[in-house]
Amino acid sequence: MMKECTKCGGQMIDLLIDYERNIMGQKITIPNVEGYRCEKCGYEEIAPWVEKRLAVKVLKKQLEIQKDMPAEPITINKLKTVRKKKEIPQKLIGEAIGFTEQRFGAVERNENTPTVHLANQIASVMNVNVSDIYETLYIPRDFFLELLNMDSNFEIIEGLPELREEFQKWDDRHNVIKNEMRKIRSKARKIARETGKKVKDPMTLLPEETRKEFEQLIEENKMVLEQKEKLRKKMKPLKKRSILKQDRIIDADTWERIKEKFPDRITLY
Ligand SMILES: [Zn+2]
């Protein structure tokens, strides 16, 4: 079978190649992958049928890397930059996607996160790819946590770090409670299964003590949820001032300012 090189039109020969990829700043190599190499220009390509297998391998490698490298994903919103470059008025895009200018403006300013459908629709009317307007990249976790509490002048938002910390404590407790409750419920189902007893509520099969424990967990859970809700409300106006919108999104202009201000804190993955 003759295969033509997409780069130079030369002839591609079948052989095993080293598949190289950059994952979060680290070059990884998966050796001996079925593929082709151009005799003329040396361009290499993997065979289409190994792509499926490779995707899983690459993801597993990424998980390994992520384990030893504390990083967090953020998304750069380049919507405005791309729109201005193409000189398309907000109003026109709004009209094309059935939004008012104000509503589209809110999406552009990261006040509203578009759904997958909407992001695609916007990209389509601007004749670009979604990745051209929303780019996701990884930054070091410690820097990410700092950005979360910073306003657009790079000042720490007063009170926010403390509220976040407190929220985290309640959230951790919430997870412990949920886990305990899950364990008790599954214990009840196990008893029902093993004894073959047909009851409407398997929880009634549990010893009195365990049921009491479960009741207490329900009560505590309610209290924890209330605390979380209270803190969420307190944090809301402060989070609005954060340089990271919706905890993960940043507009392209601000991102440029961050890169200028903290050149040595940013390692891009
Ligand atoms: Zn070639």
C-alpha cells in the first residue's frame, strides 16, 4: 500500500516509530508504535488503528504525571480578543446565537459560563474552533490557590482566604459524613440480601445502635449543609472580585497581565 506524505508528497514507509508527546510540560515517549515515516522529509505519523490504544496510554501517563506534580487547570477565555481581531460587534454575535448584546457580554466577561453547546455555537458563528476561544492549561497548584483569592489589582481580597479555609473544613466533614452514611446504608442492604428478608426499608434491619448513629449523622449533615450554605453566601460577593472567574476562568487580557507580573510563578503545562 502506498501512502503519500501530507507534508511533502514523498512516499511513506511502514515502520515502528517512537510516539512523542508533550504532557504537562514533560516529554513522554511511547516506543514501538505502528506508523509511517516519509522517506524524503522524515515526517512521521502513527497508524490510524493504534490511535485508540494510544489515547488510553497517554491519559494513564498524564495521571501518573499529575500525581507527582500538583497542578490545577484553568481556562483562558479569548472570546473578546478573537472577536476584536475579527472586528465583529458583540451585538451581531449575540443576534447570531439568539442572545441580547448584554447577555452575550456577560458570557464574554465570564459572568456566565457557556454550555458546551453554546461555546460551539459561538465558535461556529465566529468561524474558529472552540479551543481558539477557550484554552485550558495547567498552572502550579500553589499559584492557583493564590490567584483564587486575588482581585484584579493582584491584592488579596480581605477575608476570602479565611472563608475558603473554613468552607474547606466543613466540606471535608461533609464528605466524611456522606461516606459514613453510605457505609451504613450498604450494611443494611447487605443484611437484607443475606437474610433474604423482604422489607420496605432495609434500614429497619440494622441494630438499634447503628440506626441511632445514622440518625445522628443525618442531623449533623443538616447542620453542616447549613454552615456551608452560610459561608457560600458570604463568599459570593468576594469571589466575584477574584481574578479567577467561577474559580477557573480568566480572560486573555488579565492572563497577559498575570504572566507579566508573576513571570517566575508560572510554569505552563
Ligand atoms: Zn515528506
